[in-house]
Amino acid sequence: MEVITQATAEQAVKLVSRLIEDRVKVKPGAVLGLATGRTMERVYAQLAMSSASFKECTTFNLDEYIGLPSDDAQSYRHYMWEHFFSKVDIDIQNTFVPDGQATDLQQAATDFENAIETAGGIDTQLLGIGVAGHIGFNEPLSSIMSRTRDKCLTPKTREQNAAMFGGDANKVPKRALTMGVGTILQARELILLATGSAKADIVARAVEGPITSMVSASSIQLHPNCKVIVDEEAAGCLQGREYYDFVFANEPEWERYRQN
Ligand code: F6R
């Protein structure tokens, strides 16, 4: 794992966007794993302004609320359309979001896993992190081996996402269909982005704490190719900053990204 701290959220977002752009330039038919949430809105805005073409890409989103129609303004399918798919040249047929409206959720989960496999697996998976330590909607006690399935959200997560539902946590759906931790760990590369002081404690627990299903994001420590990009605020509780900064300042792979 590498942990890269940028001075501002804007710079952290730009770095993540550049990494994705570069992946797509090297492999135009890349399979991208996508995340939603407020942090990612800026990444999609940045990507939409870039010169990258997503024409040949296939995308898989991490999660979707259960029970929200896909045209509901709060559904993640709608979010993706609004922030990204409508702004770039991607073929909408090649965009997959778990089907939270399916009558048979288990079948929908199996179909989603099969679609990832048919696409050849995910090359680069974008991740945010929730204050409850989730990646995707893998709430505490999610098995590290878990696959796509329905999951009950924690009150803390519903509180975190209340702003998108008029500030009322009770309006946030109670359940979601989410890629499992095991599904996420199968991607060939993980890029986790976190910004702001509210994420500082959970970022430190994910990166430096014990690997535990109580903090699903700590499972990224098991991944051989994982980058964590944070701003100064989100890096606030990290103990090993000196070494992480040294790696970014010295490793050749980061040279072209140092002047952001
Ligand atoms: C959403 C997702 C979540 C979010 C996380 C952070 O698809 O996978 O794990 O990335 O809840 O959300 P924000 O960025 O709104 O703090």
C-alpha cells in the first residue's frame, strides 16, 4: 500500500483523476470500478473535463440502495448519470450498477458478479470510505470474503448520507446491494480517496489499524496494489506520515505526479 497526502482536497481529487485518466489512456478498454458519494463528485467533474475517452470502458459501481427506482434522484444509478455518464463518451450499455429494485436480490447479486467476471475482472477500483469504516456498503462485520449481496446499513451511515435526503436520516433506505469485500479485493488495483477532517480517524484505522471486519476498509491492507490518496485533513491521524511522504517524494513511479 502507498499513502499519498496532498495539501488540499482539490489536489487529492486531481491526483486521483490523473491516475484514472492514465489507466484509460494505457488501456482504452479498461474495466473501472466506480464509487459514489460526495467525495467522488469532484473526481467525476475533473474526469469529465479531461481529455480521456471512456468509449471502450466498462464500469461497475460498488453499490445501490435497495428499493429506490433508478430514476429516483437519490439512486446511485441517477447519481452516476448526473455526475459522470452523461458528461463523457461512455456507452451506457457498458455501465453496471447493482439492481436495487430486483425482486430477487440474490439473483441480481449473482448476475452482477457474473458480469464482472465476463468483463475480465475489474482493473482499477475507485473507493471512498464511510465514517463507519465501510468500503462500498460493507458495514461492520462484513466478511472479508463477502461477495455482492444485500446489506443492512448502520445508523451512522444513514446519518452520514442524510444530507442527500433532505437532512433526514430516516429517509435514507435501510438496505443496499453492495459488492462484497472479497469482490473489491479481486480488482487488480485499488485507489481509495478520502478528504476532510471527519475521515481522519477512520482513515488511520483502515490504513494502520488491525485488519478487522469491524472496519471493512482495513481489508485494503491485504491488497498488493493499493493506493490511498488523502488531503492534509484526512491524513491528520496517520502515525507513519514521514515514511509515506518519503515514498511519494522518492519513488520513480510517482515522479510525474509530484507537480500536481
Ligand atoms: C458509495 C460508497 C461509499 C462511499 C462512502 C463515502 O458508492 O461506496 O463507500 O464512498 O460512504 O461517502 P462520502 O464521499 O459521501 O463521504
